[in-house]
Amino acid sequence: MKPVWETCTKQIPYTVLKPVWETYTKDICYTVMKPVWETRTKTVCYTVMKPVHETRERDVCFTVLKR
């Protein structure tokens, strides 16, 4: 018996969550004591987790004995 070196590829899928920053704007209209219309802007910040698919390769060495 003698060792024979082989190279093989195996795909291992996985998901990585990546933070994404977004800014949201909302207009608020209301009436005050004197009938005057005003528009105000409010900024709301939040984080959204978005899946990112990646492909990576790595070498794994092992020995197989052939007859």
C-alpha cells in the first residue's frame, strides 16, 4: 500500500447576517389653536439584518490508502 494524494471540493452553504443602516423620514401634519398648517419631519433610525451569501474555499488534507 502507498498513500495517494487527491484533491476534492465540497460546498458548505451558510448565511451571514450583515447590519444595514437605513434612515426613515415621516411627515406629521396637525392643527394648532390658530388654524395654521405646519409640516414637521421626524427621522427614525433602525438596523435591518440582511442575509449575505458568500462562497469560500479551504483545503482539507487527509490520507486515503488504495490497494
